[in-house]
Amino acid sequence: MYREIPHKLGRAALVLTLLCVVGGGPAVAGSSDNADYTAMSAEELAEHLIFKARGFNTDEATQEGGTVRDRLTQDQLQKTCSELKGGQIDSATVQTVTQLAQKSMTYPDGGIELGDWKKGQAIAENAFGFRVGHKVDDHSSRETGGLCMNCHRLEEKKAIRSGTLGPSLIGYGKERGTSEQTKKYTYEVIYNPHAFFPCTKMPRFGANEVLTQEKIAHILAYLLDPASPVNQ
Amino acid sequence: MNKTIESLWASKRLLLAMPIALLALTGTASAQCVNCTNEDPKKILLDLIDQIDSAYLTQSPQNLMMMEDNPAYFVVDDGKALFEQKRGPNNVSLEKCDFGKGPGVLDGAYAEMPRYFEDTGRVMDLESRLVHCMKTLQGFPSDDPALKARADIRALMAYVGARSNGYEWQPSMDHPLEKAMRDAGEVMFYRRSSVLDFSCNTCHSETGKQIRASVLPNMNVPKEWTKAVSWPALRVGKSSNVRSPYQRLRGCYWQMRKGQINRRSDAAIAMFSFWKDAARGEPAILPDLKR
């Protein structure tokens, strides 16, 4: 949740503003809502601009049933990783985040199975879903995807138009086989990659409920099935 | 030029790079940005390409070829006409608008924004300052259609932007409020949130990375980032019109699945403050032509 501006500060700002207005000077640390921006830390001001100063359309409904406010409210993992500000991760953060991630793991009933690699391919190439604002993704009109190809190369002949923010996954299954261990590891990376790569750029596709268990199973097949184009 | 060609050979983008090399050698002889300050935007980009090896700056030989015929130049001309036209209840032009360097001073003004303005007590970006002038100088009331005529406002922004083409980004950073906004923008840049856990930093922290086929600019490389923040610009593609800095920012928040950031809000202005500060010292390319 956002932090309230300390009451003392608010009162002081109000008094100062009144004095300045009466005195004829410019409004103190002027802002659109008369809060004193220069009295806040950068973190406090960011939260204020997002949640209090009409910076975002926070009441807009989201596809998962909440609001934009919910989406912009950080959880512990997001807050922790944001504090790195793009710098190197320290061992304390590694511990905190990997433990958070491991605790979040849930597994499909009946164990981890491979689905249909053709469906997995479609999910991997599909970036539809969860966008709100000036153009809303209507989840009743289309399947939502996993955005995998946005960041990863998966098939050699599609490499030029596949992203490189994440490592290449070309030949992923060929190198690893389909043991229970491999299936479990691959599943966990998709579900919550922070268990192995704390503060990774990769989304928590399972823990954040971006992908269903069924879709994860299809992606597992796309990655691990020897017949999949990934492994040709 | 030799260094550029060597590096392009080495990167094995030979076939794609040939047009760039040829263009660089032949120079430009066709259309020109009449209302742009300094050298043509294309020359500014070519100079940057000459200075660093950048997959981002060189990713579209086609766009580079089109730059000298950028349709945005016509929009800049339209914007100039609109800027100088007597409009609104007060029947005056925008020629006395103060963008921070004094009323009527346009050259280099956009390159120093966002900045603090004494008369409003706020840090303002180009769009909010333009709307402010339309209200206070020209007398347009807040609900006037002229203030919602987005294409017109973009044309005005394109013109004011073109008058900072080639100027170094030097957002004013003397006033405590300017620093506060810039620092808040920095926090926002790194702030991970929403269902995909993205922040701006997720995509803009490394050199040469791609999202699908698009090479991303690295915020930590000013010679790349200057092009990234050079808006208004024409985006080639289905909309194929001049887009504003706000539209770029809105597009990013849309892709990050976070929610709509509001036009002319302090949150947006804080982001622009940080953006421009990250490009400090490098020349603006205005109007630009982009994917």
C-alpha cells in the first residue's frame, strides 16, 4: 500500500502555503495538490505521484477482477527487487527473494505433465492479455498468451524476430531430456523464476496467475517434447 | 565514416548496412526540415552512429533512408502556422509563450524542459506548458475543444520541438522542485509492479537487447537514450502519424500491463524529467522518425 504523508508535514505544508499566499510569494514547492514535494523522499514522492496526485487512472478495472491500484501496489518481492535500482544483487537479497519464491510454489494436481507442444508454441508466440488503459485486452475475445517469444529465442528460423532479453531456449529439451527433475525445474522457472534467479526480469507466470496450469503444461511440452520445433 | 563501415562489416550486418554506408557517403540532397534548428535530424543521428557501435541506432536502414523525407516535417510546418495564428477569445498567437527562456524564445527551449516555472509554481513539460499558454494567453477555457484537439497540439509540440533540434538535452536542475521530480522519476523508472513484475529498467538497462524484432535503447547509454527520448516523432506503421512524448510513455505503461498514466500529470512529468536527465549532453533529434 502507499505511504501516507506524515500528518505533521501536511500541516506544516498547509501553514507555509497559506503564509506564502498571504505574503504574495509563489506557492511552496508547488504541486497540483499543494503537497510539499521537496519535503518528501524520492520514494515517498513517487508513491504520492502514483496514488495521490492523480498520476494514474487507478480506479480502472482489470481483467483479473481488481483495479489498476492493485496492479500498482507493490508486493514484498517487487519492493525488494526495486531497491536494487538496476545494480548488483547482494547475498541478503538473494536469500530473501529465493525463499519468498520457493514458498510461493504450488504444483498441478496429479503431478507435472507435458501437454501439447503445438498449443505451447501458440502460447509462446502470443503476447495478448492483461493490457488496460487506452486499449483494453478483452479476455473473452481471445486466448491470452505467455509472451515467451518477446524475450526468448525458441526456434532457429524465427530467431531474427525473437527477443534477446532472456537467454536463448533453442534446443532446450534436446539438451535436458524429460526426466522428472527436468520437468520440475522447468515448471518452477515458469511458475516463479526468482527461486533460481532472484530479481530476474522474467515475470512470475504461475505465482502471478498470468498462465493457467493447463497453459504451463503446453509450454513445457513446447520446450521439452523431442518432437517440438524447439528441439529440432 | 571509415570506423562506422568497419564496425558494420564486423557485426555481419553487411547487407543491411550497405545502404547506411552509401547514404553516409553521398550526403543528403533532397528534402530538408525548414523549421528545424541546427543540422538536419538525419545528420545528427548519423553523427551519433559514427561515435558508438549501436545496434539500436542502426536497426532500421529503411527509416534512416526515409528521414530526409520525414512526413513529420510537414507537421512541423503546420505547427508553426498554428503557433503564429491569432486564436482563442483573446485573439492572440502563441508567440509570447514563455517556455522557460523568456516569452517568445523558442530556440533550445524544449531541450531545457521539463523545468520549474515561477508563474505556476510547478515543474512543467512541453504539453502542459503549451496548454497553459493556450489558456492564459489565448484565453481558451478549460473545456474548449481547442484544448482537446490532439492532432493540433501535437503539431504545435512538433514545431516547438523542431526549434530544439540539435540542441543538447539540458533539463533545468537548479530548483529543488526540479530535482525532486527528477528523483521521483528515477524511483518510478526502477519500480517493479503489476502482473508481469516489469519496470522501465526491465527493458531499458542493457545494450543491444531485443524485444521480438526491435532493438531496445539502453537508458545508461546517453548516445542511445537521446534518440529514445526524441519526441515528438513520426512512428512508421499503422498509425503513421506524429506521436508525442506522452503517447510513448503511455504505450510503455500499456505494454507493462500497469495502467494508464495520465496526460500532463506530475507522475508523467517526473518520468520526463528523469528521461531527459539521462540523455543530458547529447543532441536532440527533432522531429525523429521511428519504428
